[in-house]
Amino acid sequence: MKKIFINTVIIAALLVAADLMVGLVAKKLITNLPDSTILESDIVQSMQNKQADILILGSSKAKHSFVPQLFTDSLHLSAYNAGCDGHDVIYASLVLQSWLERCQPKIVVLGLWNSMLDGSWRANSVNDCKTLYGINQSYTQWVDTKEPLTTRIKMTSNIYRFNSSMVWLIKSYRNGDQHSNGYSPLFEVPKKMTDTPFEGFKPDEVEVAQLKHIITLCHEKGIKLYMALAPDHEIYAAMRRDTPRDWIVSRGEYLSARLMADLLGFEFVDAKDWLLFDAAGRIRQAASYAALGSLADGRKIVTPGFYGALPDGAVHTLPRGGSDVTGALAAAALHADLYENWTDVTGVLAADPRLIQNPAPVGQLRYEELQTLSRVGMQILHEDAVAPVRQAQIPLRICNTHDPENPGTLVRPQMEPGEGQICFAGRRQLAMLRLSCPQEPDAEAKLAAILTQAQLSPFSMQSVCGELTVLLPMKSGSERLHRLQEQAAQALLPQSCTLRENLSILAALCRSTATVPELLRAVEKSGAPVHLLQKCGACALMLVNDSQYEQSLRAAYSASRDLHD
């Protein structure tokens, strides 16, 4: 009996020693874990080691959808994707709390899906993180307060916590230095992967409580929280390497519109069912109007913007400003009383608020004035978005989503008396090619042909008494512009041919021509020479050195405050 007791004690001591040894080795490995493609190491990385300005949370839909580098490229902020396959809101909450123990992100992006809230993945969040018990404060506190006594007892054993982890810990070191920032691309969808249907969905109380906790934490810490819906598996399945780009980039608008329709209780109408293009990608306006009129037919609908369908049914996207254009087309098709375009600014301002402090708001504009301002650089509304409502004589109001009570800017055929307002727009980084060809009657046509052959799109081209002036974007490249100058000189044999680079247009909307000389004098008095003065619709265009654009704008804006237009 005594021998059995001694052997039992020895075995127990060996087990305790082995348990302690496993704990020491494993904790050392975890503490110094490198970047790795191993799934389990992602869990440790996100909860224990990583720091970033933008923290991405969620399940596989977040992990395989949100690319940190894209956030960094667009926002110039570091980003890390802490999404994890098969994990729920509880895991996301634990990760966020862990991060807040050592640093505070500026932005949190939470990719949500119904499976994260129904309780089906709760066990995953507890079991897969057990290597962090006693290391990570947030996880340890969760287990000690939320899990049953049996689980807490098991967690005291290092062998239990690490019995299936030593292999992946060692693999993580062999597969380290991947520098993926947590993101893992998904090129193929596993056959067994299926979406949980929304029908009959019942949220789990514990999961909902943790979602509320995430919201509260972000609010208390001043962290911007964005909750997003990643593509569903239907979309993943379609996203192969040969999937058309237009279809992929249209899915954001598609999903947003579906969500908005569900939120409002309206019917969803896919844009490809009514916004119709011909084979060359031109909008078939009459056919589109008829299609939307038939689909809407007095019903309350939500439809996406930015894309439509080619004759073969393939998705085709519009260029920049496509959503604005779609809204204007929909308003015209449905004979709307008013087209409201909601954006992130309070209508049209008299100048760029990034350069002029508190510029005056512009209460009213005419259609043609807004089109001209858009063309010369004011990025409020694309000029093509004005044409459909102008043609249908539908008033357009530009409103601010962040200030819904503000009336914004009303655009219509005529204005109320006394609403005149001098306002400014600008286009940077231009080059000016000038040719004197008084003896060449076809100079403009020949120069246009040279531009077409060189695949250069001018901002403007004017011909006055044999003097040709062409404004071109500098993005064409200095070498191409100088080659154009040589080709024009050889083909037209002008008396003079000059190229001036790094210029900017300062456009002033002036309803009274009497104000233009005053603005011109103010700009030149500021020390900025004006190389060219042109007329474009209701705007006067002053061409100045790009390096002097800001001082020119400030001088002109200051002078405009003393004028009554």
C-alpha cells in the first residue's frame, strides 16, 4: 500500500512537472509568435501581439473579404484583419478588449453575419482561444466569469490547454514572416460551405449582449465603429479569377441597396433590370425610362446606382459619379417632383472648404451653372448627373446626410431675385499648348486629329483669330506633351508654338461681367500672374501657376466678399 502511495505521488509529481514544463515552453512560443499563415496563430496574433489604426473584426466573411492594404492605401492608416473562420461576436468582443489593453485603434470595422449572433459558434470562441487562458486578461476574465466550473478547472492544466497546440505553434515559426496583416484571400468556396438562411433566425441573448458591449466600448473610447455586411457565399462562388471586374465592383451597391430596402420595408429593384446600355456602353435612355416605369409602377422601391446591364445581360458600371447619374435618370424616368442628392457636404459652397475657412453656402444655382462648376473642378455632383433632370425640368436639391435639416443648394431653371453668389472652383495640374496659325484655315481640325491620334483628351480647345489654345491634363506625362508639341509644330507650321506646364484653372462663377476685372486685379495684386482669361458658360477661367493656385483663390475669394454680384 505504501509503495502504491509513493508511486502515485511520483506520477503526480511528474505530471505536475510536465504540466509546468509544457506551460513554460508554450507560453514562450506564444509570446514571441511571428506572423504566420496558420489559422490558430491568427487568433493569438490578433489578441496578443498586433497593433494598428484600423481593427477589422468578424468571421470568415470578414477575414477573406476586407483587405487591410486597401484601407491603408486609401486612408493612410495601418490596418489589421483579426477576423477568424467560424467565430462569433463573443470572439470579436474578446479581441477588441484585448487590443484596448495595450493600444486603441482609431476605427473598428465589424463584419457581421447572422451565424455570428445565433449562438452556434459560441463554443468555438471559447475552445479555440484556450491557449490564451492566464495570458490574455480579457479571455481569462471571460472564462472565469461566464464558463461553468468544469471548464475553469480544466483551464488550470497547461497540458489541457496546449495538448493540441504545440504542433501549430511550431508550424507557425516555420511558416512565419508572411506579413499578411491577418487577411487571407479566398479564391475558391469549399463545397460544404453554405449560408445560414435569414428565415427563422433567432439571435442569442449572450451574443447580442456582446454586440452591445462592442458598441458601448467604441462609444466610450471615441472609436469610430462601422458595421458591414461582407459578400455572401453566392457572391464568393461567382468571384473567380475570370469574373468580370464590373460585376465584382458593383456588389457593394447591390448589397447596400438590398439592406436599405429591407430596412425601409420597400421592394428591391436591381439596377441591371432597368438601367440599360447598348453594346458600346452608352445609356439607352428611353428604354431605361420605360423599364423603370414598369418596374416601379407606383410601388415604393430601392434601387442601386452606378451599374446596369449590357444587351447580353452582363453587368456594366458607370465611371466616377455613376450613382449621381443613376439617381438623376431614375428621377426623370419616374417624373419626380424633386431629385434629392444626399452627400457629405452641405450643398454647394462658394469655395473649397479645405482651402477657404467657412466659405459661404450657395443657396440656389441654375442647371447650367452647376454643370459648368462641375466641369471646371467642383466635385459636388458630376456634370452628367445634371443633364437628365435639366431635360425633364425637375428641381435638384443637394443635401448633407450629416445635417439633414440644412436646406443645402436648390438647382432649377431660374433663381429667385437676390440669390446671386460668386463662387469658385478649380482644376489643378494642367498644361497649355498655344499655336499661332493665322494662315491655316483648318488648324483646329488638324490639331484635333493629332490629339486623337496621340490618345490625349483636352480639357478645352479654343480658336480665336488663328490663335489655338489647348488645355491638357498633366497626368498625360511631360514627355507625351512635348512630343505633341513637336507633332503640332511639324503638321501646322505655326508662327509660334509654346508649351507651358504646371498650371491651374481658377474658375469664378460671376453672373455680372463687371465683377471679373475686380477679381482679376485681386489675383494679380496677390503676386500671381494670370496667363490666360477665358469664358466657359457663366464662369470666368483664370489660368495661374499651379504653385500659386491657393493664394490666387484666397485673393479672389476675399475680393468677392466686397462685391455685390
